[in-house]
Amino acid sequence: MPIDGYNEMDMVRTIRPLQGEDPYGDPVTVPAGEVGTVIVGRPEVPYCHVDFDLDSSGSADDINSVTLVVAAEDLELVERAS
């Protein structure tokens, strides 16, 4: 069953590396397997805005939060732990 889109606050994972621009026009690269949160999305829309917290060094002080518009076909839903 194809997924058309995601709801706000859904946890999603990238299924392939992504590149694009954030809302400010800065280049963004997100690796495959990165988990993020949908911040703007609706199930009937085939893309959404996803916020990713990218850790580039392993240090909690070096977390880079980026937002990227992503096609629903490039994401999969992550089940939340109960």
C-alpha cells in the first residue's frame, strides 16, 4: 500500500541519503537511516517538512538541527516505543 504522506509529529526514517536546502536556503545533507520528526505534513500530501537532529561529532554540544522538505516515498514510519 503506497503512503501519500505523514502527519505532524510522526517519527520517520530516511530510506536513502537526501540533499536539498533548508528553509533559509542553506544546503542540507541527511544520511540514509536518519530519524526525524515531521513538523509540517498531511496524509494526503506526498511530501512533508522533517526536522532532523544531526550529530556530526558524537558530542551533545555539536548537534545540528536541520529542516528539509522530503518526499513521502523517501521516508518510512518509525514506531514509537510504548
